[in-house]
Amino acid sequence: MEPRILDAIQRLNNPALDWFMCFITGFGNFGVFWLLVAVVLMVIPRTRRIGGRSSSGCCCVACYVTAS
């Protein structure tokens, strides 16, 4: 079953999807994706505490990465 799923994904090759995937994977650079997740969690009242903790963690990691 897995080889059929992988074959189906490989057949989805077109320029629009190639651009979209490059755009999405660019969010991983410098933790942009995780910073966006932290902001979303801070906006939602039920998850505000978790968002605050994750944003402070992201900031600590970003400071460490840029310092080294």
C-alpha cells in the first residue's frame, strides 16, 4: 500500500506545486514555522500559556543559533 501512495505523490509533479512546496519548506528556515505556531497559540485563549512557553523557547533557540 505504501509504494502506491508514494507513486501517487510522485505523479503530482507540476510547476505550481513545485513552487508551493519550496514556499512551504522555506518556513522551516530560522524557525519561522514554529514562531508562527507560537503566535497562533498565544492568540487562542485556551492555549495562551502553551504559546507563551513555546515562543520563549523559540526565542532562546534563535538567540543561541545566531550567536554561534
